Amino acid sequence: MPLPLSYDIYGPLDPVSPVVLSVPHAGREYPLALQAALRVPVAALLPLEDRHIDMLALAAHGTETMLVQRRARAWIDLNRAENERDPHIDSAADRRALGPPSVKVRGGLGLIPRRLASVGEIWARKLAGEEVMGRIVLDHRPYHAALDKALLAARARFGVAILLDVHSMPSIEDGTRIVLGDRQGRSSAARYVDRLQAAAIAADMACKVNTPYAGGHILERHGAPARGIHAIQIEFDRALYLDDTREQTSAGLAGTARLLRQMIDAVTDEALGQPSAIAAE
């Protein structure tokens, strides 16, 4: 029998909207194998989570196809490429084969996160290559394959597909509450980003684009504007929907969910209101 998926799918498998939602960092499942290999308590890994951003996305969800990862980011980070393996904790990570380490890997936040600023190194031992490969095969690849399938189906039906990759961020000193990322214009046409930003500003939310977050591997892998597939990352300030401990949701969840719904509707309207180049062919 096939192993159960490590993510949940909401909405129809065959998209009924050009918008597809992804929530890769909200997972709160910490497998026993992970717990046994830690040198810190599981609670110390909470800063890696986009804490309860799945609850925000679910509250805003309509008919869109949406993927929500259940496994914790500490297990494997879906927003990192397979070659972002860290030789400090991954026994099979061969930098000669994988190429130069990315900035994220050097900082300890590669495919398998290695360290946190608050506690330092998080693992008590190196992980065997089989362990890491198992996580890639059973968790990383299926999630991205499901996104690929949903986006291609949405584009086939509507002539265009827009991936909204939903995340949360610590509060920024300058008061920015929402950050949109499109890999500096490489993962999406500007008009979709503009509609999202306009919806945020209309709700009196300070919103920036690509500063300080421009998006990661999910956008890099799935965004292909020339082929009618656009991908945008949305970062919400956690203070908008979490309490002062940043561990539980607050009364702000409902209002923030309404804003996300308005943003989804705006980009859907943009997609359906103007024919794409592919649809016109």
C-alpha cells in the first residue's frame, strides 16, 4: 500500500480557479525519528514554523486547490532545492557534486535546517544519507509534484495559473506588515503582484515587494511567466494574527483572513479579466 502523504489537499484536485495556494512551512508534526536525533527540545524549533499560518490560509480559503504541509520544516524544508544539502549534518552531502553552498545553507537553513540563532546547532548527530534521501523521496518530491500537477491543470483550464505561496514573518521594525516576493520579477508578471499590493494597501497595510523576502525555491521552481505560470510569495507579519507569545492565534486572525481572501480575489479577477498569451494562441 502507498504511504500516506505528508501534506493535505483542500479544494478539488482538478482546479476550478486559476489560483493555487501553497502553505509549506506551517507543519507541526515532529516525527519520532526527528525527536530522537535532536540536541534541543522540540519546543526550541518553533521559530522555524510559520506558526499557524495554515489556520489563516484555511480561514481565507474558498474553492481554490490548496496544499498544506503537515510535517515540520525542521524535518525537511520544501522551500529549498534538493541540492541545498548541508555537509555539516548530512553524511551524504558531497559539495563537489552539489555545487557551491547557497547563502541559506551557509547560514544553517538548508534543505534540512541545521541551526537556529536562538539555540545554535539543533542536531545531536549527523544524519545518514538514507535518512535525508528518504525525506526527499517521501516528502519533498511529492509536494512539488502535486503543485506541478495543480498548476498545469489550472493553466490548461484557464490559460494561466497563479501560485500564491503563503508564509509568515517576524515583525519588521519599519512597520511593514506584508511582503510580496516574485524573485525580482522572475517568477511572475508584475500585474499580479501589483493587484496583491493594491489590495494590501487598500486595507491600510504597509506592503513591500521583494524586501526583505524575494521568495525561495518554490517560486524559482514553479514560476514560469513565459509559460503562463506565475508564482508569488506572500509573507504576513505574525503580529497580525498571533498573540503576544507568537504561539497561539489572536482575534486578529479573522481580519487578516479577510484580507488574504481579498488578495486572492483580486489576483483571480486579474487572471480572468485579461486573456493570457497562451489562451490567445
